[in-house]
Amino acid sequence: MKPTNHVSPILVFLPLIIFVPPSVLSQNSTSTRCPLDFSIAKPYVSAAASSPPSDLCGFSLQILHLVESQYLLTSNLFVPPSSSASSCWSDLSSLLSPFSISLPSSCNLSVPSISLPCMNHTSRAAFTASLPSHALADLNSSCDRPLSSSSSCTSCTTTINRVKASYLVGPDVSNATDCSDYLFIYAAAAANRFGPGDSSTAYCLFLLQISSSTSSSGGGSALPAGIAAAAAALIAIVAFVAWYLIRRRRRRWRKRWSRTPATSDPLIGSSTTLIKFSFEEIRTATGNFSRENIIGRGGYGNVYKGVLKDGSEVAVKRFKNCSAAGDASFVHELEVIASVRHVNLVGLRGYCTATTSMEGHQRIIVCDLIANGSLHDHLFGYGVKRLSWPVRQKIAVGTARGLAYLHCGARPTIIHRDIKASNILVDERFEAKVADFGLAKFAPEGTSHVSTRVAGTLGYVAPEYALFGQLTEKSDVFSYGVVILELLSGKKAFRTSEDGQNWLVTDWAWSLVREGKTLDVIEEGMEELGPNEVLERYVLVAVLCSHPQLHARPTMDQVVKILDSDLTVPPIPDRPISIIANKEDIEKSMSSSSSGQLFSPPGYNQYIRNMDGTPHQGSEVL
């Protein structure tokens, strides 16, 4: 029989295989293939390409977490093996090529970080074994439903944060996927019946949106297995070649447009990856510091909305009355701030120090832009929708977690010194982000307190700090208690009536608690109220935190555990004379400080935008 003359399929693809450069082959020899399937994320990347997100690092990591959730669903593993770390970063960078972001370096992450687990839990079995059965049942009950409505999504994410704060107490160590992300990944893969492939699940848990035209209908016809396999093989090879070409082009692009990292500055150590911006870059990003771009005002200077060269939106804080003599201390603080990464803290991107002939010496920091505004805006702004209880609960817990990390997780310990409603920002999911580290001071290890000049805002400042300059972590605890009372009651921390009488929310709340009317602290008309015992616990925690006596206050770590569990709130000691009695001494102490506090008595104007986007001034924050 005459042999059939046909060409082997291997020979068809041989030119493509030969085309691959040796450098790529040598790279592949040291890194195994990435097991993550990034195809699930392609529609979200395509949808975002026309309008790039302001926080590219955050968007990139959320894409990764979505993919990891699909990986958990199919393999019961949270993170890929360490041998595939390089190839997984390469695959993710290729997927995100429309945004020209270099991973992992652009996001201050190391190559191995993509494979580092939370508390050594790599598998689903190990992870679930570390949690009590009732916590898993609570998580499944809250998240096993369509997450398309705001109430169902908030219920799920609130439960996630509560379980995390109670049981995943390991430190967040700048992994690509840390303990804060594990429960979101688990909820999408295991708790929610629709899985990570559902667009509502992806939006609720990872804040990823997809246009209706690209969402799957679920009713498509299947190709025959043989044709599908052949097509997949061809697509894989073409994609590999395209990936290499894109990678080479992006390398050339980065060389041309690379920015000088802050580590080139002799004032900054090699452990940070802060970007040092030029003054011209900042001027361009803010439209020459246009008044239209002002999003905040204070005694320290103004905060501007800016757009960097890569299209990402940032918050630019410009300090006033600076001199070059203080740059060493300024940069040292930035080093410490940049080393702190937590889901409930605003991230620091870079800084600028420069002296110009027209403006004089400039000192500027560049942070992530949290576009949803501050807690102050949502509580006291004009035309805003009243926050529901699940949202307020989420903000209270998130703020507590952020402060607890500053006090217990950061080294050296960071004391914020100016916690107030306008310094608690909220993202689109109402995740709290503690902001404004410009005046944060760092307590050296082994000391119980730091006596320093007072900086803060009247009504929020702890009495021992305002009167005697004694600064401890519990100074922040006092301010946190005041903020939570504002959050629960909808009332401002401090008011002066027309007849000159002063009023403090802390004294008012304590009087109600003492009379057995604890629930009267809760704002009338609040939607989706929780059980009375939960509401009462939050009020008691806020009153205890804002106690005038330092020793009566809990630590922030204790606050987190109380809010996220059924632990009993410790007894509240009787309060001494009202702080209002010492108001003149406090004002005198604070106004005599030369530390650049964030207010000028009796207050400063918070710059708020109305619902229609127009500026509104005149809301006095005291």
C-alpha cells in the first residue's frame, strides 16, 4: 500500500518554536509554567482599558485575587508554587499590558511574594481547619447568595472582615496575597454558589466591573473536543510569541520612560521603593496646583487631586512654610510610612522636595487617591445618603484594624496623633482607609510615652495629650472613640451653641449610658439596624475608648477583638469632671504649640464637594 503523504503537526509549529530566543528559553528553564488561568480576568481588563483605574497596583492585585479564587475553586490551593512565581508575574504583566505597569516592582512587591501564603495556609483544607466551624458557617450563610445588591454585598464583606479580625491574626507582610485577601478569595470560590466567574461576585468581592456586552450569557454551544483542542494549542503558541514581543517592547518603553526611584536619594535607605517626583511632574499632575483640583484644606497646606503621566489618579499633599533644613526628618518619616502596608491604611507612592525661585522650598507627598471621600463627608456633607448600619459597622471595624496595625504591626510603632472623621477615607466598597500620616510621630521601642508638642483637632484630642503633651497609643484610642461616637450618632464631636455653651459628644453619650439609655446614642432613622446587643456593644466600646482617664481605655488590638466577637465590654469607670471644664487650658496648650497642627482655633474649614460636584465651604470641623 502506498504511504500517505502528510506533514506532521510538529513540523507545522517548528518555525515558531525555533523563533523563540535563547534568553526566553533559559528563563523558562528556571521557572515552571504558571498554573493560574488568567482567562477569567480578560473581560475585566478589556472593560477597564478604555478608562484605566486610578490605582493600577490595587486593580492589578484584585485581578490576581480573582484568578487565585478560580485557582482555589479548581485546585483547592490558594497560591501557586514558588517555582512558578516568575512565570505567574510574567503572565499577569502580559494580561495587564494595556496599562503599562511593571509587576511586581511597581507595586513594591518581591517576585516570591506571589507564592507566599497567609500564616502558612496554602490549601483550602488547612485554611478551613484553622477557623472555627461557626465562623465558616457564618461566612457561608452571609456570602452564599447573589451579591448584586448593596445590602447582600455589605453583609458578606462585613462578615469577612469580622472573621478575619478574629481568627486570621497573622501579620500582613506585603505579600501579593495576604491574610486580608484570603477570605475574599475563599468567599468567591467556596462560600458563594455562583463562584468567581459571576460578575456580581467579582464586583462585590474584588471591585472588578465588566460591561454587559462582554459578560457571558452561559448559553453558548460547545465546539467538538478535537477542534477545540487544536484551536487552543494554536492560540497558546501565538499568545506566547505575542507575549514575548510585547515584553520586549515594554522593556524598551521602561528604559525610555523610567523614573528615578527614591532610593537614589542619599536621604533614603535601600529598603524602600518610594518614587521621588520632580516639582515639574507634580505641577503638571495638578494643573499647576489649580484651585479646581483642591480636595482638602488645612493648617499644613492643601491637598490636590492629580493625574500622573501614566494616567493614574493620586492625592498630592503640599505642605507650606517649609525649609530644606527639615528634609532629613521628613524623608525619614516617609521611609517608615512607606514600609507600612495594610488594607485599611492609605498607601504612600512618593514625594518631592525642591527649592524654586518663585515658590521657595517645596515639600510634597503623593498618596493613593480615595475618590469616595471621607467619613466626615458622608456623615456631615450636604445631600449625601445616610449610611446604613452594616456600612457604619464596616467602617468602625476597618478603622480599628488600621490603627491596631499602626500600633502593633508597624516597627517602630506609629502613633497617628490626629484621628478624626475627615482623616478616615472610604473607598467604593466603604472600606475604611486611615489617612494623613503627615504629622504622625513614631514612638521608639521600649518607651511608654513620648512627650511632644501637641498637634490635633479640638474635640478629638485626648486630655492627657492636650494638657500635658503625654503621647501614647491610647491617645489615638481616645480619638477613635470620638470618631465612632460621631459614626453611631451622626453628631459632631464638638459644638458651641449660640449662647456660647460648649457641647461634647463624649459627655452626651456617657450621660445616656449612665442613665441606661445606651441605644439612644444611635442616630434616628438609621437603616438596616443590627441586633440591639450588637449596637449596644459598639456604643459601649466608643464610650470606653473616649474615657478621659488613660488607664481606662483599651488598646486598639483589644477593640478589634471586642467588635468582632461576643466578648464582653469591660466595665466603664465613672468619669471625672467634663473635659469642657478644661477647654480653655486645652486651647491654650494647643494654640501655643508650634508643631504645625491641623487646625487654627476655633477650627478649620473642611473642603467638601456637594453631590453635583461643586465645591462647598463652610463646614467647620472642630
